[in-house]
Amino acid sequence: MNILLIYPEFPDTFWSFKYALKFVHKRASSPPLGLLTVAAMLPSTWEKHLVDMNVTNLHDKDLIWADLVLISAMTVQRESTEKLIARAKTLKKTIIAGGPLFTAEPNAFPDVDHLVLNEAEITLPLFLSDLGLGRPQRIYRTDEFADITKTPAPLWELVNLRHYESLSLQFSRGCPFKCDFCNVTALLGHRMRLKSTHQLINELDKIYALGWRRNIFIVDDNFIGNKQVLKREVLPALIEWRKGKKGCLFLTEASVNLSDDDELIKLMVKAGFTQVFVGIETPDDKALAECSKSQNRNRDLVKSVKKLQQMGLQVMGGFIVGFDSDDETIYQRMIDFIQDSGIVTAMVGLLQAPIGTQLYQRVLREGRIRQSYSGDNVDGETNIIPKMELPLLKNGYRKILDTIYSAKEFYARIRTFLRNYRPAKHPVSLQWHEIIAFFSSIVEIGIKSKERAHYWRLFFWTLFHCPSRFPLAITFAIYGYHFRKVNELHVG
């Protein structure tokens, strides 16, 4: 049987890094981990072909070849997904779909033949069994959570690795916290479920054997959800695995309470972790209480961020405006926090209520759901009727983005970070596309762009004050170029 797995296209967002990726001649940040894992769960005798529409075109001949078309998508990929479904149905193809978009809104896609929802480790075998008996049902769903120690390694062989900036793998699912706007726990639960350390090392061995030497994104929604297992088993194993290897540095997501555990931070840095995404959300304690973000309360958040930076971790931050308790002072306070913290990669969005979250249920009861959830962090829309007047909220949001992504404030933030950052020394090898990216940055940013004066000021400031961090300064300049492009072209 011929199986075509398709990953729909993402729109331009801050997270896409589309305009930054062009500097390093990459087409997407990372390959579709979910589909690659599902592919490994399918019968080994089936022929499999994967098309990531973010890196290559989907041709009719691909669809014609397929006996079954498998689609996985997140909410932000809705527009591309709808077009893809229509195209496949025109060719009379049988469509099987799963992933967060379909799990949250199964009734929104009547043209999908079979919906395999929730965690594929449980629902996919049920579908495959019924398919073999010639009686597949339309919907497969479960309230159970999978034992991921039985999850197979993804079939990274199905994608062309040279198109991607990083590879991704998963070690755990779930999150112990109860942030009311987050759909992670609605989909994956509060109990942390972990792969074995042996599984993790095997997946890394496979990646390394394929020739991968760049960043590896461990996509856990909270990597530090079980600190004791990390300290006792996982991080020592990663430290041992990296001995004698170049590259393969790690980035992941974690809650801000990581900053409370010096031992854990040191182990992560020694194991090769260089970046961590943290959900800061807001500097306002009332808003943190409103959304049940308990782990962020009663602490100096700027101090927590700076500690992580000083101990060797770059902090990427997620921020939200539009909480019920927000007033007109939140915009400048948000700007000040981002600038003072030196969080260069600061992603700010309007509060939205994903289907299935506690927040969605609350605002639904209050009659304050106004439209479908887009999942897009740059469309300037929210599916919540806010307490603040909507035009006022949008104008304030626009002020934040226009300020933090302006060349003046962005480059100032890079210098704030570089002054504070104390990176560990990890063996890396310079690659040709990084050299090309450097010279491209000189041309595109240092000569052609309006921000060229800021670029050259950072260029020489870094060479004189912290020359070992010069490559990172150029990388951030390229990030800034991307953020400004998206802000100018796409933010509503």
C-alpha cells in the first residue's frame, strides 16, 4: 500500500523564522516530528512518502500515487489544511487526519474520511486493525494517555535533512502546571510521561548516524517536569553521549522555576543545552493569578531570567496581553520588562482561548467567545471578547511589537543580553552556510536595510567587548531582520 504523509504549510509568523532561514539557505525550522513518528507506527511493508509543504511543493503525481493520504496539522495551519483536503478530494483520495487541529475541531472537517485523534499510539492501531478488516470507522478517539516508552523512533529518513535548521525529538509529554490558557494539558494531561533514557540515546544515535550536527530541539512542553529523573539518569547520559562529538547542541522548553535549581541548570548546560523557551506571559501578578500561572508568581522574573543567562542558557520568552485584569499600563510595563531582561527572542501575542482549555470553558460560559481560534500569533486577533475595549487592546499590542522589534530597542536588547550571558564552551564546527549567512547579513542588513547603523554599532561593539559572542550577535541581528519583516507585513 502506498501512503502519502503530508504536512500543511505554515503562514508567516514570528515563530516561522522564514526571513532568517534564508540567510542560512534553510527552508523550515524543523521537520514534522508527529508525522515522522506516525510513519514509524505504520506497517513496515507499506511504501511511505512524506511531503512537507513548508520545504517542497505537493504535486498531483504525489497524490495520484497514494492509496491513502495522511495529514497532521496544528491550528495555525488551518488555511493550508483546508486547501489540501479540497485538493485531495478532487482526486478522490481517502484522507486520514490527526493532530491538534483535528482533535480540537473534528466536526470542522466533514470531507476527511477518517479522523484518528488524540495520541496515535492508542488510536492508530485501532484504525489499522479495522482497515485490515475492511470496516474502518470515521472517528477514533480516546481519553487514555499513551505509554510513550513504547513509541518508536521517528523515521527521519523520510525527509531531506539539509532543508532544516534543527531536528526535533520528544522525551516527555504532559505538564504538571495548570495554566488556564494552555491546551497542552487538555491534550496530553498533567502527569509527566517519560521515554526511557535508552530510547532517548537511541534516537540521538540515529540522528547522529544520519550526519546531523546542528541544533536538536527537545520539544517537550516542560522538559523539567520530572527533575529527579533528569538529574539522576537523563542528563548524565546526555553528557556521556556528547563526549567526543561536535555540534548537536540542545534547546527545549521549561518553566521558569528552572532558575531555582542550580544543580539542574549546571547539568543541562554541561549536557549541551544552550537555549530554553520560558512562558513568562506577563509581569503583572494579578494576570498571573488570573490564569493560574502559579510557578511565575512571587518571584522577581527579571532576576530569574538573568540568572539563567548568567549560567549559560539563552532565554526565549513567550508573552501575552489581553488578560481581564490588564489595564492601559500593561503595554509599557511589558516593553520595560522585555528590555530589562535582555530576552532577545521575545514573542508577544494576544490572549486566545484554545478549544478544550479551562479558559475557553470560562469565557464560553460568560458568552465571550467571538470567533474561531486561529492559533496565529501575528494576526492581531483574539477569539475572546476582552474586558478592555478591543481597539484599545489592539493598539496597545501594536505598540509593544513596534517598540520591541524596532531596530533601536532590539539592538539595545542584544547588548543587554550579551553583557549578562556567560556561555559554556562546547565544541562546534563552522559550516559553510554559516559563513554565507555572515556575509549575507553584511549585505542585507549592513548595507541595504534602514537599520544598518544599528547593525554596525553592534558589529564593532561586540568585537571590542565580547568577541567570543560575535557569531551570536550576528545571529540575533538576523533574527531581528525576520521579526521586523513579519511585523511590517503581517501583523494585523
